[in-house]
Amino acid sequence: MLFKSLRERILVFFSLLIIVLQLVSFSVLNSTARDSEARRVDAQRAAQERVVADIIESRYVLLESSLLSIAATWQNQPLLQTSTANPAASFTANNLPGLSWNKPNAVYLAHGNTQQSALLWPAEANQAESNILTTISELGAAATSEHPVRDAFVYANQYYLAVSLPAALGEDANPATLTLVASLNDLVSSAVLNTLGLELRANIGSAAPSGAVLLQKEKLPQALLGDVPLLLLGNSSASVSDVDRQKSVLMLLMAAALLLTLLGGYALADELTRPLKDLTRAAAQIKSGDYNLPAKQYRQDEIGQLASTLSHMCETIAEREHKIIGLAYADSLTCLPNRALFDDRLNNAVSQGIRHGGNFSIAIMDLDRFKYINDVLGHEAGDYVLCEVARRLESVLRESDTVARLGGDEFAILLSGGSEYQVQAAVNKILDIFDEPVNLNGQPLDVACSIGIAHFPQHGEDASLLLRRADMAMYAAKRFNAGFSYYTPECDQHQEQHLSLLGDIKRAVEEDELQLHYQPKISLDNNEHIAVETLLRWQHPHRGLIPPQEFIPFAEHTGAIKLITRWLLVHAMRQCGRWHSQGLNIQMSLNISARDLIDPEFPTHVSNALEENNVKPELICLEITESALMQDPAKARRTIDVLSTMGIKMSIDDYGTGYSSLAYVKNLSVNELKIDREFVSNMMHNAEDSAIVKSTIELGHNLGMRVVAEGIEHENEMELLKDFGCDQGQGFLISHALTANELEAWYRNRAESEQPVDGEVSNTSEDQARIDKSA
């Protein structure tokens, strides 16, 4: 496009428009002026024509009367005047003033049918005058009845007019130019007598009649007869000057109008394009992501409306973008920064630390037993707890620190700068916020956390590596129930071991590397052996004996626990069937995981294992921990109901360590409660634990359940449990976990001796005791 700018296009458009209009106006005005001047000249010429006609008529009458008088006076009398005193001269001077003859003249006048002449001849006539007089004389001599004296009169009239008419008109008073054009007979060439100036005579020829010749009056032909047209030319120089002057004025006006148009067009273009330029800059600003447009007061027209609409649009976009950024970089529940924003700030901190030095720490915090709160009390309660924890975290951290919610119940904290002592102080403040229970509608909730800490640059100079190592430290804190833990190289080793466990677990199931051990349970009122708890061991070919806490949580997390559970059902039922065939009706307890309870195929696997090994359902008791029971209470209850219908006994393991609702527990088809070893081991020197044990036993009995205490290691503990009315017990005081053969021997020995249980734990290796205790 030739003109890309709107301002240029406006200026060019208005300029072309005014030029076209002015050209049209100039053409119309110029044509009108010429027509007007032509009409004026025509009117003036018509007036002059009337004047000339009147003069000709009056002169004609005067000349005719004068000639007739002369003829009457000197009729048939030749007259020759030689003296200066001549009455004819006086007569002609008075009657023919145009001839200006002041000397004797001779005129021959023919009158009627007679051929008489009177000559008035000038004494000193010039050649032209001589020719004229000669012609007159000849005409008079040749006059006949067909050619009366009127012929000479006609010529005299013509000559008289030619000489006297211009003077009579007055060239100074009237600018008209008189031109006589004579049309003679065929024997005489045409001639023109004119009073034009020398500079114009050459240009008049084209205007003369056809065959006419322009002559000076002194070269008038000797014979002029016939009609003599009169060519009257007007002087148009003044008119032309007026028209030219008008054209000049019009041109000046056109130039002034064009200049004013350009100035006005420029002002209008600037008025239009300036706000458009502002809007263009605003659009570019919006394109770059900046929606804070400068406040400008635009006029109340279409452009102002456009600017106002654009401004409102920017406000709406900015508000919407703020919401989008909030969704993209902020947690919608707690309003804390989310993982994306935390990662961005962590990457910036790493870049600044590498570039300028300095140190910082990150902490990964996970709430303990949060899933129980979410499942039992509902998601609204869980959301309230998360918001309260977020509020407390923000209240104890510095403004330079960043706390973010990564998802679920996991939080991340970026502790900027500071020594290890300051980091530890910040961690202590975080732990302190959990000392006060969360008040949920008047109900206090005890919430705890596990924190893992990693330092920059000691533990890594990469953001993802720092996060991973802080996460490892957090799981170490959970594993050891320590509240918090710093990253150590041992965390990597533990992580590497976990990474290799998945393939090893599959191999262990396929190659029967797993082993079953059995810990006896006795009736506390008569010391009779009535049941065993089946405990799982893993004899790794390279790592040796691996305790359950080393691989069971990992198997539950990865889903490999299903393989282990099926292996457990097959081998435990097989052993139970073998004992039953030997006459040993020993009730067997099996530990199952939370994933087993939510597996709809699990009851089918149990039923198949019972049928394949000919085991009665009442000999089997399935133990599930309280925390696992609450991960999905609805599905857990459906599974328990199905198993109970099959005749399987159900037991809640580690009761008191979770947050199960009594209203929920009482509606479950559960036959047994097991008191956690922690309460049993502490009840002798902790009145609160003793009260918990006693109240749990009473609660279980009130709900129609059998109560089992585990972890009995001392005689006084057993005696106190008997006093509380506990039904069954197990622990090192009774026996450690035994293999199937060892259990059979132990069972036979007790049956034969029928002796009370010896309080001494014998034949227990240090590793075996540690494994049994952890199990």
C-alpha cells in the first residue's frame, strides 16, 4: 500500500478532494467570467453599432442635402475656381467638414440626365485625395440616366464616412475600432478601410469578409461602388485584463483554500490518529502482558467509547488473569503457593545461590494420620484441618520464607538463608504449632507431622535433587516416628534398597523366599494354648533376614502386597490344614493390609484357600490394624461383612493407636480387639496407659468382643492383665515366634508338662527377638 499511515491517507484524501473541487470551481467560474465579459462586450458593441448607425444615418442625410444643394446651385455650370476665395470651399467646409479641404477644389457633379460636373479640386491634394476626386469626376462624366449623380454621392458618402466617422466616434472616448469593408463589382478588388493600429492589422484579416484586403485610408482604391459593410471591432484588452486579474485572485484563493485544507486535514488527522496511536500502544502493552493502562480522559465519541471499552476489557482480562495465576500458582483451598510456584522459587533460589553464593534449606512436611481424619470425619473436616495448618505455618514463618502445599497433606517450606541453628529453630516452631489440637466444631483433633530437611548446597545444587532428598528425610522421620529428620547418605541407601525391592518381592513370591513364623497366644485365665499369630519373614539370598517393616509398607505403596497376601493365604491355610489333619485344631490369625480390605476379590481368595486345604472357617482369624481399617471405612465394612458371613473371625489389631470411631467399630462384625504392645509395656509405670488398657478391655467386653494383649514380656504385666480381665495374651514371656516344627514341639511339650508358662525367654537369638518385637 502506497500510504500506510492513516494520517497520510487522510491528508492525501482531503488534498485531492479540495483540488478537484477547486479545479471544478475554477473551470466553472472562469467560464462564467468569460461568458459574462463576452456578453458585456457584445452589449457594448451593440450600443456602438446603434451609435454608428445613427451617425451614418445623420451623416447620410446631411451629405445628401449638401450635395443636392451644391447641385442645385451650380447645375449645368462648370465651375473652376483658381483663387483661394471660393464659395464652394466655404460650402464644402461648412457642409463637408470631413474632407477638410481648405484649398480650391473641383468637384464634378452630374445631376439628372444631364452630364454636368463641378470640380472642387484641392490645390495641394495628396495622391489619395487626387485619386478620389478623379474617380468622382469620372463617375460624374460617365453618369447617364441609369447612373444618376447618386453614384458620386454614394462614393462621397462612403469616403466622407471613412474619413469623418472615427473622429466622430472618438477613439479616446470609445475604444471601438471602425473598419469599412467595401464590396465592389467584379472588376474592382475588395478593399478594407480601417483604423486599426499597426500591431492589430495583421490579425484582423481572418475576421474580414472573404476576398477583402486590409488597406490604409491613404490607399483607398480609385473606384468604390456598391455596398460597403462596416466591421466594428471592440477593444478587449481591458476585458482580458479583468478576466486575468480574476483568474489570479481565484488562483490565490485556491492556494489559500488548499493550505487551509492541509492544515485542517493535518489537525483532523492528528485528532483522529493520536488516540488511535495511544490505543495501539495500549494494545502492544496488552500483548506484552501488561494490563495496567494509563488513565486517560478521552472524548465522548466513538473513539472515546472504544478506549473506554478497551480499558474495561483490560480490567476484566487483568482480573481474569489474576484468577488464572491464582489457580496456576496458588492452592485453591489454603491460598498458599502450590507446587508450580514453589518449584519456581526454589529454582530461583538455587540459581541465586550458585551465582552469588549463600545457603538455604527446604523442608517437606507430611501430616500423620490425615487420611483417617479425611475418611472418618469427612472431606470438609480434612479441608478445615489443612487450612488451619496452613494458617499456623504462615504465622510462625518469616516473610522471606515460602510455605507451599504440594498436594494432599504434604507441605513444602523454603527457609531462606540462616545457619543450621536457625533452621532448627524454625523446625521447632513448626513442630510447636501441632501441640495445640485443631478445634473442629468443639471437637479437638490431635494432628502431628513428619518433617524432612535438606540443605543447599551441602545436600545438592539441583532443585529436584533437594526435593527428593528432603522427601527421603521425611519418610525417615515417619519410619522412626522422630518428628523431623535431616537428610543423610543412609537415606539414599534406604531409597536404593526400596527401588530394588519391587523386583525382589516378585522373585521372593515365585521362589518361596518368604517364610511363616507363628507366635503362640494363650488364655490368661488358665494358661491354655489356643491360637497362634502368623508372622511373615523374608529370607533374602543376599541381604539376609528382612523384617516386615522393611518391605511391607513398600509393598502396600506399590501394590505388591496383593502378591504377598495370596502367598500368605495359600501357605498359611496349607499349614493349618496339615495341623488339622494331625489333630491339632489350632486357631490361626493372619495379618492383612488395607489394600486387601478394598479388594473385591479378596473374600474369593480366602474361600478358595479354605476349600483347597480343607480348613474350617472358624479356625481362621484375620487381623487388620485400626489405621488400615479407617482408610476406606465403607469398603472395609462390606468386606468384613462378607468374611463374617463365611464364618471367618475378625480382629482389630493395635487398637488405641488409630482414630477409629466407636460408633463405627460397634457396627462392624468384629470378634476381637488387640491392645497395642506400647500400652502393655508402659502400663506398669504409667497410670494413663494402665487406664487405657483397662478401659479398652472393658469396652471390648461391653461390645461382646474378645480382648487380646500383645507384647507381654514380664510376669507382673501378665498378672495385671489378668486382674483387668483380659482374655488372651501373647509376647516374649509366653514365646517368641516359632517355625511350624518348633511350634509343634512347643505345643507337645506344654501339653505333656501342663506346667505354667516360664517367664524366662530362652533360645531366642538377638536378631529373632528384634524381628518378633517389631512384628
